[in-house]
Amino acid sequence: MAEEQKYASEVIDLPSEGKVYAEGHPLRDGKIEIKYMTAKEEDILTSQNLIKKGVVIDKLLNSLILTEGVNTDDLVLGDKNAVMVAARVLAYGPEYECQVTHPETGASITTTVNLADCPFKKLPEEVTSNEFEIKLPVSKQTITFKLLTGLEEKKITEDIKASNKINSQISPELTTRLRYTITSVDGDNSQSTINNFVIDMLARDSLFLRGEIARLSPDINLVQDVEIGGETVEVDIPMTVSFFWPKS
């Protein structure tokens, strides 16, 4: 029997600290093991077929993840972002040259940021699972909701594409996402109740829910202080093609 290939790897922390994964899940301890990128993964990155299909990053990350039984379908978005940044740092180092823009003046400069300096945005201390409960401000109804995984994001994309084939005038992106996010309405977890609720959900309640999701979602904070025009400002670090395709 051929000896199993051993790879240089690192165990990295996840922003969620594993809290959003069920007991017994491989990620419940808040860590994931990924290997260093090799020429094999660079082949994935340069595959025009995968790039055109929009699946190149998932294929890359799935090739790098070593934790048994885990792939990008399992990860909530913030954890996936953290894995992507860690993979890039392990492959090419933390220095990332990109163009950033002043949030007020619009002035742009090319600068080099250090990805290793990007902190995690973690879940509140009291969170222990991927179920959250809130009372909506206008309707006063109580709903529970969850953070979406990569698999659910794929299903949302498929549902939206199917709906757009039927009605190309209005894309139901928001309502589709809410259907997957909300898990119960006033204690009723039937999908038909959730679907009907989403269709008639008041705009202010929808805005409040989306704000809560943004507030609670764990992630890696891709912002950094940069000097532009003699002024130090906080800017968003853009994910351009040079993130995984740096200049040789």
C-alpha cells in the first residue's frame, strides 16, 4: 500500500470559535487544519474553466483543507473568509499589494498591507450555537434565525437562478435569502409559515433583522489604517485578482 502523502500544514483559528457548529462537528473546537499551497493548487488557480464557472476559490480551499470531513460547504461565510486569508498568507506571505480608496475623498493609492494584522470579529460571548432569537421592532413577532453555510449559499444561488428564468424582471434575492435564514416565526418552524412571513415582512423589520445578522456574524476584519494624502484613514482591503494571483 502506498504511503499516505504528508503535507506541511498549519492549524488555524476560526472567527466563530466553533460556536456555530453542532456538538461533535469537526469544527466545534474552533480550529481547522490547512496545508501549504503547492503547484497543484496553482494549477487550480490558473484553470480558466474553473474561473469561468466561478468555483475556483472553493476548489482551491477544498484542496487545502485537511480537517477530515470538512469542506467549504460546511463553513459559515466569516470562517471561510478567514481560511481564504490564511491560505493566501501561507502561500505568498502576509504582504498584499492593492489599490485602496479614501472613504470620503475618493482618492486612491497603491499600497502594501499586512494581512496578518487583520483581526477577527468574533461572536458575542453568550452565543453557544447557530440559533439566534429576536423580537422584531414593528410587527413585534419573535423569530429565530441562523448564519448560513457555504452549502446554503449555493442553494440560494440556484433558487435565484431558477426564479429568474420564470420572472427576469424582479430577482428575489432578498426574500430567498431570508427564507433560508429564518428558522421559526413565533415558535412555528414550518417552511410554509416562514415563506409566507418573508413575503409580507415589513421593510423596517427586514432591515432590523439584516442589521442583527451583520452584527452577530463572525468574520475576519479586512480593514487597515493607511496614509492617503497625508491623512491616516481606515480603508477596506479589496479582494482583487492579485490576492491569489500576485505578480510573479
